[in-house]
Amino acid sequence: MFQAGSVSFTFRFKALKEGISAMNANNGIISQSSKYSVTESIDRLEAVLQAKGITIFARIDQQAEAEKAALSLRPMQLLLFGNPKAGTPLMVASPTIGLDLPLKVLAWEAVDGKVWLSYKDHNYLKQQFSLSDELVKNIAIIPSLIEQTLA
């Protein structure tokens, strides 16, 4: 009986360890493909955020900024958003999480023309900043927002 429990624990520990290794391998970044252009993807995300009353702090068209510097860059836009009531407790608990807040989603076009939405995994941030389950709930909204954006 103890053996079975030990095997189960070992399996769960190994799965957790592999999951953490996978998150570390991509620096905690999740990328989901979009059937929309970069601009339309960010427009759709903005609409979802506005409907939920989430503050949009900035929208940066990185391709346009590159062009101003006489450089070439595939379409890429970054949206910064959040809610100070949700983010402030995180920064009180771990001030350096301010490097990752406000929340960000990057829409970018790959060489093959495929568009991606990329963002930091809240579980990766939880691990990186030793956040409690209660605090991480404040930033665990991005997957749901992306799902609505891509619908």
C-alpha cells in the first residue's frame, strides 16, 4: 500500500517537475495562434478588455516604431493592461513583479505569416515571485481573455 502511494507521489512530483521545466524552457511564455491579423487580434483584445472595464495603459505598434528608425520588422504590437486593485497587492508582496506588471500581450507575425498572441504564464510568475494562490488569482485572467479574443 505504501509502495503504491509512493509511486503515485513520485509520478505527480515528476509531472510537476517536468511542467516547471517546460515553463522554464520557454521562460514562462505561452503563445497561441490567431486566425486574425496582428492589428485585428489586438483590436479584438482591446474590445474584450474594455467590455470588462480593464484599464488599457498602452498599445505599442513595434513595427511602426521600427520603421521610424528606418528598420524593418514584421507586424508586432504590444498591449499593456491591468487593474491597479489587482496588481497593487502583488507589487506589495513582491515589488520586483512590477517588471512584469501591468500585464502584457504581444501579437506578432511569424516569418510564415502565422499570427501569434504571446503572454507570460501566471503559474510561471507565481513560481518566479513566490506568490500565494490567493494573489496569483489576480493575474490568472489572461487565458480567458485570449480565449474570448480568438473566438
